[in-house]
Amino acid sequence: MAENKILRQGDAIYVNTHLAFSYILPDITTPTADDQQMFNYFTRFFHGGFVDDDGVDAGDHDFLSDAALYIADAAPAKINKIEPLGVPGLTMSPDVALTNFKVGNPAGATGFDNNTQIDITNILHNITEGYAAGPLAVFGVAQNINWIATAALTAEAIVLATVQGDATKAVLVVLPDGVEDYDGNPTPGLRVFYGGYEFSRFSAAGLNFFARIIEFMLHQTKNTAVARIIEAVREQLAIGVQRYYPDLVAQSSIGVVVQTAAANFTYGNYTPLLPAATVAVPFKVVAVNIAALSDVTEQYQVELSRLSDNTVISIIRLTASAQQAVVNIPVHSPVIAAGEGVRARLAKSANAGSAKTITISLGYAEMS
């Protein structure tokens, strides 16, 4: 069957961070051909592995690194470690959906329907957006499609599709992240039940529909790599106006003179650049302005550190020339606490025997 992907180009961020998933089976030594095909399909979106449901119970697998779970027909009593994890989960098992995902009453009615089609009943969800309400042929020939009685579902469960011609039997159920589950607790992550599990028998339309489910899970992941990317973007958006110290007008100065040691490859003494209590809010160092150099034939290295404890903030290399006596160098630093000061020290690589100097001013940006 030809590969079917509906992920947009912008979604490459998710694939490129190598999100992990776990495919949970009753016995990883004997995956069925259908399990293997389903697993291979998942690896187009995630980096994953098979996990034995006994391994879950024994704590042999680190689910905290996962972006998603897929649970085949594993034993619900053994899938107890997934419940507190903030990981999107998908299962084809009604028992797992009710017992572990808590989408409804564990004593609720379940079963299967032998059919080629399901009925899409809710077209207002991201998964079903663009589909018409009514039958969708997800299999080329009739296959067993698991269902859960809608009467058994929690009030927060969203039914997107049912058995064809029977709206009382749900085949696609979404329990969103953070809503109340059947036990009255907030769900720690997205939970999805989809009863169309015969992967090798999917029609082209059925495979595209399944891809919609995977796409939705990708966008619901709490994977730490993605969280770090999002946090970095937010941090950049929080950076305020760039300022310099010393300021050419306020301090009537082009900078602070920092001196090397006489020996090559050796730092000189620390020199305060930004006095303590100058910046009243958290800030980042974003630039260094070199206003003057005593020797433009040298290579210099500037180390910036916190004034209070000499923790390094950033290290900058500068290759000077007669045509490049004044430069502005972008700097990346961690967020620095309000009221903290910054100091610098300087090293050089040539012309041993005499100390050299550069005149520096520090560019910083307050965090809003």
C-alpha cells in the first residue's frame, strides 16, 4: 500500500525532534503481521519500540520520554503505569479504553461490528474536519471493528464516529487532556479509542482517516523536546528593548577598559562591566560592543560572568584587524537574575610580553 501522509510541511518540527512512542503488546516476542505493519506506520511519525505489557507492570520502560502510546490488545490489569503520565494514548481495545484510559464505566457494554464502514457523527473536531457526516469506508472488505456503548462513556468523552447505522456504539472516542475522567480526576493526557484496528486491511480512505488521528496526537504531545522549543520561542518573545552599559549618553562613556595578562593564552584580572543593582528585572546579555582595541593584530577572547560568583555567562572570540577596530558582537546568554552584575576578563593569543586592552560596553535586554 502506498504511503499516506497528511502532515503539513510546518509539522516537520515534530518529526525532526524524534518523538518517541511505545507500542504495547501482550507479548513482544510474537507481534502479529498486523502489529508489525501498524508499528512500521507509526515510525514514519515517531521513533518507537515494542513494549511488553508485563514490562509496563514491572517498570522496565521509561514512558516519561514518550510522545505517544499505542496499546494493542494488551491486558488492562497490567497497563497501570500509563495512567498518571501526560502522554497522548491511542488504543484499539475497548477494555483498555475503559479500564486504563477511563473514558467510561469499565462495566460498560463493548463488542465488535463486522463491516467495511463506520459512521462519522461529529464533524466539528480537528480529526473529522472536512469530512461529511455519514458513512466512511475504512476497509476494503468487512473486518471486525471494536465498539464501546455510548451510554457507558463519561460526559467529557467526545464521540466522533459510531458503528454504521447504530449511534449507540462508539468506534472513535476522544477524551481530551485535562478534562474529568470516569473516576472524576483530570486526564493527564489525551486519550483516544479507535476500534478500526485491522491495519493491513485499511482502504486508502481508512488509512488517511487513521493518519488524521495520528496527526492530532502529534499536536497534543507533551514531549519535553517540543516543550523546550516552545519555551525558547516564548522566551525570545519576552525580550524587551536592547540597552547598553555604559550608555553613551547616560554614563558619557564609550565603554569599560578590560586588560589581558602579559602572557599569551592567559586571562587578565576580572573587570566589572555592569554594576550590581543596575537592572531591576531579569535580563539577558544580547551583545558586546568593542569600541577600541590597543592592538588590532591580536586575537582576543572575552569571558563574561556573573559579578556575584563568577559563573560564566558567555565566551566571545574576536579576531581584529586594522579595518575592524570597532565591532558589535551578538551574544547569547541565559536569563540573569534582577540586580545581578556582569564582569569580564580578557585573553590574547599573540605578541607575548605585553598586556593588551579593549574597551567594551555591554548590550542587554530586560525580560518582560
